[in-house]
Amino acid sequence: MHRHTGSWGSYMPTTRTTVGDPLERIERLASENAVVIFSISSCCMCHAIKRLFCGMGVNPTVYELDEDPRGKDMEKALMRLLGTSPAVPVVFIGGKLVGAMDRVMASHINGTLVPLLKEAGALWL
């Protein structure tokens, strides 16, 4: 399902890809846009991350795993990648894994998030 709302940025359909390894699919999707968030639509932490980026003027691409038929496999791959549970939200900037909520917030607080966003072309100020 493709859903677009102005408040979150771009919601991309995750069903357009070919069947394959979920981790490869994640890596490919993450590299297609400057800021990519893997999310679950009912997750409050995912909501907070989306609000953070939108509040900064960043237009993230958001993949809602609960709306994708293969979302559970992708969620399991993200858990393996991060080594934690729950697997979402997970943020990629410039195709590189930033991490889950704790890493993103730590980067925001210590001042390293804005330079990452500028380097990826997601923020111009």
C-alpha cells in the first residue's frame, strides 16, 4: 500500500521489489533515499522519530513494515542487524545505518546528526 502524507515525508510501497534476502532488500531500500526510516505504523517511538526529522525540515522516506506482506521478515532482519529487539524504528542516513531510537537521539543531542543529514543532502541549512 502506498500512502503519502505531508507530515511524515514520503511513504514508499515496499511491495515493488523482487523476492530475495530481506537484508539485501533493506540495504537497497536504505540506499535509495537520503533518509530512510523503517517503522511500524502503531509504534509510538517510530512516531517520535518521524516527528523529529520532520521538525528539523527533513523529508524522510518511511517504510511501514506492518503494511508490507514481507514486513515481518524485514523486521527480523533488522533485529539481527541491530542485535536488539524491538527492531523499529531504524534509521539510515545516506545509505548508512545510524541505528534505532537511542542512537538517533544520542546523535541529535551530541550534535552529529545535523552534519550527517547535510552530508547526505537531506538538510541544506
